[in-house]
Amino acid sequence: MEKIIELNKISFSYADIKAIDDISIEVGTGVFGLLGPNGAGKTTLLKIILGFLTPQSGLGRVLGFDITSSRKAVRKRIGYMPETECLIPGIDAVTFTAYLGELSGMPRQESIKRAHEVLYYVGLEESRYRNVETYSAGMQQRLKLAQALVHDPKLLLLDEPTSGMDPTGRKEMLGLIKDITRKASMNVIISSHLLPDIEHTCKKVIILNKGMVISEETIANLNQDNFNLFELKFKGNSEGFLKRLKAIRCRVESSDRGKYMVMLPADHSPGVLFKIAQEEKVQIRHFRQSRTSLEDTFMNAVEIANGN
Ligand SMILES: Nc1ncnc2c1ncn2[C@@H]1O[C@H](COP(=O)(O)OP(=O)(O)OP(=O)(O)O)[C@@H](O)[C@H]1O
Ligand SMILES: [Mg+2]
């Protein structure tokens, strides 16, 4: 597997706020979702990948380059659509996009040509000579995407790409992202707190909470077609019980308050959980089926990580 991103025991704190807590991940080619509630550390992680922030500990490689010693090489190959505003007022969209192309190392003429192309691609061809500060929130998002694409990066980082967009704009933005991800040569990471956005665009998702990776899943695995989700509390030999659950392909997420979320493959009936409990001399104290929409699975994972 070609490794696009490899992070090994990365931690980062803003003064006394630990934003990234000992994260180790490997991301291969394709499109990945980075999903997490507000404050989970998504933007911080993207900034570490970009080399904007230097982790206090840990090692990382992006596209084969070290994230601290080869920042320039990494950035040249990354397109970044930030979550916050990044537009330069007083210039039109073509000038802005071409300027960012040049900053990424493209010759001037080529960057101007590409600016026209990408602005057309994101649907801003008619407004491309308007000053960027006159753009609506939705148009600004499109322009932010255009500037991230202008130098044809190998890796595209999109931070909350649908933020501030109305339902139509959001749908179009997700459509554009999907179109981009079909182009095999571009690898994409989409950060969002909105599960439907990730579900629509990604096959794999990394769920982040409180600066930690709480789950790495394929969307299909998280999907209700394949699993039934149960909430359990039990007393007894947890090690043996959980081992047996894993042996029948259950996915289990735990919290230190003794609540477990068990994703039972749909080809097993719930009775198997009680049977195994009996065999392992475990008493089930609480048993509740949860709805297994992807949204619930995400919420449950976050709640468990929060110890609720
Ligand atoms: N410049 C900063 N100074 C101090 N603390 C910060 C700074 N930036 C982020 N944080 C804190 O770090 C943690 C992670 O923030 P981050 O912005 O990475 O989360 P996020 O997952 O991107 O959230 P959101 O979905 O709201 O964009 C939060 O607790 C946040 O308050
Ligand atoms: Mg963020």
C-alpha cells in the first residue's frame, strides 16, 4: 500500500490545551474522511500534516516527506482548503487564484491559465472578475476549493468544505468533491463534523474525539446494513467475553464507565450475546438495541469516548 500519510505518536498542545493526543495513523491512497465533533482536533491535525504546526512529540511523513524537516516539499504537493476565511480582499478571483498558484511554485502564465480552468470547474466562471470580498459565503467556499486545486496537488486537504453553504450549494460542493475523488491521482482528506458529508464522499473514515482516534472504519462497516448495534453493561470476566465477541466479528467500543457498544454482524441473532455471556459467566446488567444509522454510530462512539 502506498502511504500518503504516516503519523506516529503525534501530540500537540496549544499552551495547556492538549489538542492532539498521541495519534498514530496510516492513510493510503484515495479519499478519507476525518470526522469528529467541534473541538475534536481535526483542524489542528490538518495543520500538522501541512507543517503549519510542529508537534511537540512524535514523527510524521506525508507523501514520503518528513513533516518537520521537509515542510516545503510537503506543502508544494498539498492543496489546502482552510476552514477559516483565507481570501485577500481587493483583488478578483482570477488574480487571487493565480497568485496562490504562483506561491505554490507555478510559472505566472501557467498559473493564470489554470486559475481560469479551476474557477470554471467550481462554477465561478461568470463571477471570476469580481472582487472576492463581494462573494457570498457559498461562492467563497467554491473559491477556496479552486485555490486548493490550482497547482494540481497530489494531496488535497478540505477542512469543513460545506461550511456556510445552503442545501443546494452543499449538494453541489459534495458533487464536486466526489468528481475530484474519481480522479485517481489525487488523494483527498475531508474533515467535517457532519457525518452525511463524509458518508457521501468517502469510503473510509477516521473518527476523532478529544484529540484521539476513536475509530477507523470503512463506511460500509459502519453502515446499518451490515450490523446491529447494542448497548451493553455487564459484570464478570470482561476479557474472555470480549474476546469471544470479537471472534464472531463483533466490533466493540468501550468506555471506562462500563458501557459497551457492540456492533453485531447482521448474520448473528442478538441471542448469541446472551449465550456467550452465559458461557463466559458474565452477567448482562443492561441491554438495549440502538438504532444503527451511521449518525447514531458516530454519536455513540463520541459519547462512549466522552464516558457518557
Ligand atoms: N490557536 C489556538 N489556541 C488555543 N487553543 C486552540 C487553538 N486552536 C484550537 N484550539 C483548541 O484545540 C482543540 C482542537 O481544536 P480544533 O480547531 O483542531 O478542532 P476541530 O475538530 O477542528 O473543531 P471544529 O469542528 O470546531 O472546527 C480545541 O479544544 C480548541 O479549543
Ligand atoms: Mg476545525
